[in-house]
Amino acid sequence: MNLIHFTYDLVVDAPGQSTWEPGTWRSAPAAQQPTWPDPVELKKAEARLAALPPLVFAGEARTLTAQLGKVAEGRAFLLQAGDCAESFHDVAADSIRDKLKLILQMSVVLTYATGVPVVKVGRIAGQFAKPRSQDFEAIDGVELESFRGHMVNDEAFDVEARRPDPWRLVGAYQQSVATLNLLRAFTKGGFADLARVHAWNQEFIATSAEGLRYTQIADEIARALAFMEACGIDLAREETLHQTDFFTSHEALVLNYEEALTRRDSLTGDWYDCSAHLVWIGERTRQLDGAHVAFAAGIANPIACKLGPSATAQEAVALAERLDPRRTPGRLTFVTRLGADRVEAVLGPIVDAVRDAGHPVVWTCDPMHGNTITADNGKKTRRFDDILREIRGFFAVHRSLGTWAGGVHVELTGSDVTECLGGAEAIGEADLDDNYTSMCDPRLNARQSLDLAFQVSELLRAERSA
């Protein structure tokens, strides 16, 4: 695959400009990239990806930008949720369906309680790579390359498994195709019909306090639909009742993969990363002169950028200028991951500065990554109460500034796992081993996620009233 490379100085900070090419990032420092052992095989894998059809389409990405524009204006709410890291071992239809069920349940809770439309974005169909704090991992005196997600290598602790394999990039694409096909069938083929709102309540949730509370909402929705039908409204013709928009997202971490799936839109001439509708830049890769920012600046997709506790107001404004120079509502989302103890002190000056600079960004809260701890048994976990505290602090800051707390970004699973402490089930450290299946970071289980949705809906309702 022949690529035209430009120096950093020639990169233009706006989508659609002729001086930007998908390979521009190669001229900038690239953090968190695998050390591919065979450059020839890497080029072959890249060429194979570049020849394959896009996973998503430019028009779909533009639709998401428009919906996120409403979030930026305070007229909608963003729910971004899904696995910490997808697995090549878990592509079962039941698993994908259960994640979708849970996100649909959460969106119904949020919409019904507040009257605010919910933009649904999954961490799915591409979330196969993870940044690591260390390049190598040592066990019993043996040091091997760190596990970077199934897009790169395998979690098994042996030399062959940990060697980065570029053909895993193609494997990630193939699994994403299968996942997307199923998601489109579910969301457009009747599964997301509001008449099926009761069917989304999974058996192991239904008898819990959260499940019973959800059932009450489902009953009220069913009565409302029956009332409208009795009034002569032809519900069969109301398309929005029978299907829903559901978008995909992942961290644009492995840039070889993102570049190979970037296409120029024939209608607009803009470049789109067709690996997902939305991609984000992580906390470890948001360097202003870095490769990830250089790549994201040139694509026309809606993009997000994570801001951790070290972020400053000046850095946030500079990133907004670089990533959204045209100040387009819905183009840029800032995902703050500050920690429950720091959110109220750190967030305010950042929001103030970005607002004063005139950037209409979507503000959303990742309450997971700033609250990770290590249990006595060595497993990473998070306390449900800390997750809620960060969300409450996030809402409090925006309420004090008169800005819109636009969304939440959470790691969850539709399975009955025991990875995060607390919640209605009062999961303790002794329970973590019962069903801890995450390959990387701990996720909320279905009951905890639904509980979270109810808690957020109350905060959102208060925000709307204010």
C-alpha cells in the first residue's frame, strides 16, 4: 500500500482539507503503538484491510454528529457504554444481544424519567485494543510484552501469545463485521421496538429492586402506547417506535488499523474513519503534537478525547482548537475521567475555559477509570459508590456553571459478573472471584448498570428543572 506522508507542519486542522492524508500521523510521535516484529507482514495486513469494505458509512457518522450537536446544545443526553475490551473469544449472539438489551433498558429509564432523547453509542465492534502503563509484564522472573488487546496479541502468558501479530488487525475487522450485522438486525429489525420494552428485562435482573422498578416504567410505556392507539394514532406508521439508532465507537489506539479503514467520502470529499461512527483519543495519547491527535484532526467523524486529572484548562482549549477549529456542535466530545475525589476541583476551570473560547463541545463523564483500585486478592476493581460520587460531582460542576452535563461513558456488561464492589447486591471483595471475567478493567454488571441509570435519571431531571 503506497502512502503519501507529510510532515506535522503540513497537517491542516480541519476535515476535508486536501493536505491531510490518512498516513499523516506517521510523521508525529506515536504513543502506545505495538512493536510489530515483521514490517513486511504488517504491510500485507494493512493492504488487506485497505481493500475491504468500510464497516460504517459516512452518512451514518454525519447522523451521529447531528445528534451529538443536540447534546452539545443541552437538548439530548449521550449514553456511551460497553465492554472494557472486546474479546475474540466472545462473539456469541447472546452476549451481543444482552449488552444491547441493557443499553436499551438504560436509555428507556433515562428518557422516560426526564423527557430527554438519549443518543446511544456502544463501546462495541472495534474495542479490541487497550493502552498499557508498562510495555512489559513480569511473572515469576519471566518478562514478556504486555497484553494490548486481541487486536494486537493474546492474554496467555507465553512468548508466542504475547508477540504482536498484524493479522489480528484483520481478525478484529472480521469480528466487527459479524457484530455490526447483528446490531443492525436487532436495532432495525424489531428487537428495539418499544412494544418489546418488557422483553429487554433479563431474567436475573427482573426480580431485583432495579428490575421491578424498570418493570413499572415498562408497564407505563405499554399503557401509553395502548392509549395512543385507542385515540386513533396509527402506531404501525411511527417508525421511531419500532427501531432505534445505535452507533459504534472505540478508542482509535492502533493507528495502522484506523488508517487502513479510512476512506474519502464521495459526496463531500471528506475523509472518514470507517472503522466506527465515533472514535476517541485516550488519556495516554492526547499529546497535542502526537500521532493520535494528528490523525483525529483530519477525519470528519465525530470524535472524543479523554481528559484525566493532569489535564489543564489550557491543554483542553488547545485540543479543542486543534480538533474542532470550525466549532461544529457535535464534532468534539470531552470525556472527563477525573476521579471522585478530584472532579469538583479540576473540572470547573476546564469547562469555563473551553466555554469562554467558544467551543460547543459535548461534556460527558467517565466515572470508571479515575476510580480503579486493587483489591487484596490482586484484582482490579471499582466501588459503585465512587462511580456515583464522580457522576454527582460532574453534574454539580455543570449546574454551578450553567453548562450541560451531557452524558456518561461507562464500562459494563449484560452478564451477571462480580467485578465492581457494592451496588444493591453489596458485592464485597470476597465475592470478586465468583464471576470475574474481564480481560482488563472491571465492569458494572447488569443490575449495577440499571441502578446507575436510575441514579443518573434523577440527576438529569434535576438538571432539566434547573
